[in-house]
Amino acid sequence: MNAFQWRREVLLALAVCIVGLAVSAGGAWQLKQAIDLRAQEEFDRSAARTTDDIVLRLRRTVYGLNGARGMYAAVDGPITRAQFKAYVDARDLPTEFPGVRGFGFIERVQRSALADWLVRQRNDGAPNLAIRTLTHPDRDDLFPIVFIEPLARNAGAMGLDIGSEDVRRRGAERALSTGEVTLSGHIVLVQDQRRSSGALLYVPVYRGGATPATPAERQAQFEGLLYAPIVMSELLADLHDVRDRKLEVHLSDTANRSQPFFHAIGTVTEDAGLVGGGALQPRFRSERALSILGRDMVVSYNSTPEFEATINHYPTWLLLLGGSMVSLLLALLVWLQGSGLRRAEGMAQRMTTDLEHERSALANIVEGTSAGTWEWNVQTGQSRVNARWARMAGYRHDELDFSRIDTWHALVHPDDLPLSQQALEQHFRGETSGYECELRVRHKDGHWVWIFARGKLISRDTSGRPEWVAGINLDISQRKLAEMSLRENEHLMRLVTENMGGRLAYFDHERRLQFANKATYALFGGSAATRIGCRFDDLLGAEAMARLEPHVAGVLLGVPQEYELESVRDGHTVHAVVRLLPDLRDGQVYGFVAMALDVTQFKQAQVELRRADLLLRAAMDATGTAFVLFDPDDRIVFCNDKYRDFYAGIADLIQPGASFESMIRAAVQRGTQPEAVGREEEWVQERLRQHRSGDVMFTQRLAGGRSVRIVERRMPDGHVAGFRIDITELVQASD
């Protein structure tokens, strides 16, 4: 072998090795991207769940304070200390509102009127009440805490002038002036021995109950602030994904991130004044803005080492290592093949087969994700797709020319192609971390398939222009159908509930209104904005609840209830049927559905029907003629006593609902039909044919020598009216 041949074989083997390594690296990179994508989606879902949980816990406290505000609106005159304590004692604060130290009430007092105010409060069960201040003791107006219950958990708070400290005061003044529920900024509660992060939640109360329309009216009619002292570490304790050590969560004001409300990792809640963290930077981060309770806040999430440890990149390294080994072995085989050794040629063949198996395994891994993979050269238009990509559009991989991007453009819906191009350009300009787009692709059968395309720019040319883009396609048609079905169901539900001809409402297990149709709001007064969250007891009033309490208690135990209500409206008696249906899930009652249907017309129709029935019976009896009425199924609807007299032998069977066939067969069996003797079944079938013809008139002999004229006529709606006339004397006279 000369030097030239040796160099050529070495270069060929080296080229094979480089190509194999590149293919392995590309496959490993794609697999890693897919694994990281799934991890990112799981992290985002955890962050979204935690954000929803934080919002729910913050809003839950508002429901309790709104209940107290309803007490202020319902009581004529000032609330006494004893009344306020009784309201709070009726609530199970640790269970209903974790993290809330109690409920209290704050008034605004001018310094010039402070002495008289103290006398009134001391006479109202607080003989030792004194004003305590924090940082600004000399302001003209004060915001002292009048009530705070339970007192044992809030030592030191009674009489505190929250207006003497800037953060507390700003929250109180905002609630007063806007009439909105307001959460204060970060504070440390005077009653919190741990000195951890806290806040005050204010609900303004105005004379007359309703919130005035203008700031000036709100200032003039201001009565006080219901408030709840909150320890954030207790309110947000045991968040699901934080407890499972998936997330590190950090809640703070948008304008003041240096002093957060809450910070927790796993089951450990950090002091809000400190920022936890380790030496390693988290792999996943996200921030979510919250505008709630009058504050603009931001929730920051970091992935934890425990979460990141669940991300398994072992298949990526296995693929890279296996592909590299196969590439090296293949290069060796190429070199041996070049040397002319037969054994090396056989080994090369086996290694080639192994390489195909490895590639097939890689393809199976990608196929297992149900994703179609694609690569696209932006500059040349060249493209590469796998078989799964082609099957999404209903084609075999070899059925269309998928090597050109033009094929893709021809399949995409014309309205969606500009959206896809816009998303690509934004990604190429660096405005987004990746390309994402939902679009429709024309299926081979003619219908449209919804595709979620996600990709990333993986290379640029020497001039910095985009070159190769790679990504995956996922068939999301089922998800789109589900979304469409959900929208249709919501529309249908609203259409049905608003046009059902009755009232419909849903109350949770605390008896608070969560949903109602327009007819229900018309009964209660107000709208969803003012009635959602109101208790069933408050909406109906004490007198009505005294009658309905057993039914409400029963449905909350999981037993459906049905009862009738009678009321007077506009001088007329109104009847309604009310059904209470429990919302049972996994053996637990989450609430109940209340349906009320106006049955006044039905009741009136029943009365009219009974009167008409009595008149009909009286009229038929007055004629002296036997009469019977059958329904379209040949069952008795009505007959008079004269009819039963004709057939005394089977009178016990002649009842509404009895079929014509059963009666004539019973008559044959009991021997009341002499014409049927000896040919019973033939007589029954003949009589059935006569009856079903619907238009007959004939004479029939009965037991005892009686003769009867039978006349039957079928009416347009299928009913059959029958008459029986005793013609015994006429027949005897003729004989």
C-alpha cells in the first residue's frame, strides 16, 4: 500500500467518524431539548398552581371580613364590643382562615375629639383602653384599633394607632378613599412574637352599608375599617409544590423587592427579611405579576435541587455515548475495509447494522413522544422531517416531497402562515427564546389538523444570518376540540339557565352564593358583582330561614331536598317547587344547587282539571249511557259506573291503566261472554280486530240473557271512545 492510498483510507475513516459523531450529537441534543422542554412545562404548571393557591388564600380572608361588614349593614346603630366578639367567636378562625390572627375594627378619630372617644370606648367594656403609637405620635387624626378578637392572640394590638406608622396608614387611607379592599405593605405585627413578615387587610365600612360613589362622599360617610392582621408565613404555609420541594417561592411588592412578604423552600419558611439560596443557580426561574387587593406584587419562582434531580438526562448521554462508540467503530471498519481484509469487511457490515439499530432506537425514542421532528435551512429552503410529522397530515413519508419548505407552506392554512412567519422573525431577532406557534395544517382527507410547532435556531452563517432551525410538531387537535366544546358547553349552560323559566343558583358549603341566573338576581336584588359571596341566610332573611333551615341543613348532609313554597305577590298567591341538590364529590359535600320553578299555573290547571273531570263524570252519568275512554295504547283512561255495571263479572279489573285485551281475556275466563264458549281464542282475536279498527257498531250478548249495542269511535289523537247501550228489551220484542 502506497502512502497516497493509506492517507485516503485514513481520511475516509476520519470523515465517517466525524459524520457519525455529528449525527449522534444532533440526536442527543434533540433528545435533551425534549427532556428540558417537559421539565420546563412541569415547572411552569407548578408555578401556576402555586400562584392560584396564593391568590385563593389571600381572597379567602376577604370573605370573612365581608361577613362582618354585612353585620354592620344589618344592625341599626353602632356595633358594641360584645356583639363584635360574638361574631368572631362564631367563626373557627384557625380552620377557616389560617394565618389570620383575628378580626378587628378601626375608627378614625380627630385628636381634638380623642378624650370623648376614649370615654365612650371605656364605657363599652374596655375600661383600660389607652392609645398606643408607633413612629408618628403627633398626627391630627388617629386610626385606633377599637375591637380585636380573639384578644388572647392579639395582645398589644388593642388601642394601637395604626395611623402613626406610614405603611399601615397608607393602606388604611387607600381603603377609605377608594372603597376597595386593600392589603397593606410589609409590616411586622405587634402581636407576632416571632417578628416575621405580616400585613393588614382592610375592608372599608360606610354608613348605610353601600359604598358611596365619590371620594368626597366616602370621606363623609366613612364609619371605620374592618381589618385582619395576617402572618404571611402562616397564611401561605404548606403550599403543595413548595412542600414537595419542587419550588422556591418569593412574594414581594413590585416596587419594593428588597423586603418580601414571604419566602419559602420546601417545608422551610425563611424569614421574609432574608433571601435564601445556595451556591448553585437554579435551572428554571419565572416571575408572575399579581394585582390583587390593591397591591401590585410579583411572585418569583426558582426550581430546587430536588426538582432538578428528577430531570433524567441519562438517555441523552447514553445516546451520545452509544452513537460516538458506533461512529468510532464504523470508522475503524471503514479503514479495515479499505485494507482489503475480508474479516474486516464482515465486521463493518455488522457494525453498519448496529448503527442502523441505534438510529432506529433514536427514532423510536422520538416516536414515543408522539412528536414530529423537523429541520429547516432558512437560506436554501431545504427541510427534513420524520415519518410522524408526515402522518400528522395523513401522508406517508415518501408520498410528498418534504425536502422543500414549499411543501409545508402549501399545507398550512393561509390565515396561519403569517402568524408562523411573524413568530419565526421574532425568534430570529432574539425577541423570544424559541419559536412557538399554533396553526392549522390541511390533512390529506381535506379537514384541518391543529398543530403546535415549537423550534429553535441552532446555527447562523458567518454573516450572522439564520441558517438551520430545528423543532418538533405536536398534534393538538383534541385539545382544540376540548376548548371548543368547553366554550360551547359554557354558552349552552348560560343559555339554558337564563331561559329555563325558573330560578337557579349554586351555594358553596359555607352557604355563600357562587352562581345565579338573572331570575334569581331579580328576586334577591342586585347583580353578580354585589351578591356573589353573600350567604344564603342573608339573602332570604331570618323569617324565611326559620322555615327553610331543616332543608338547607339536610342538603349539606348530602340528602336532596324538595319542598313547596307559597307566597303572595302583587295580591296573587304564587306557588313554587324548590329542589336543593347536593354537590357530592368523593363522598364530600362541596355545596348545593337550588332550583325554584313557578308552578302557579300548574296548580291552577290541576284545579281546573279536577273540576272538568267532575263535570265530565256528572254529565256522563246524567245520560244514563255506559261510557269508556281508551288511550292510544288501548288502556283505560276513564269510565263511568254504568260501564262497570254492564261487565259486573270483571268490574274489579276495570280500573284506569287496565288494557282492553286483559279485560276481554278475563271476561272469557270468568264465563261472562257466552258467544266465546268453545272458540275462546278465536273470539278474543275477532274482538281485538273490531276494537282496533276504531269505527265499529255491533250487538253483543252477555251472560244472563242481556244484549248490548257496542259503539266505538277512534279520535284523531288515537284515543278510542266507547258507548254501551242496553237493548235487551228491543231484542226480546223483535224475537
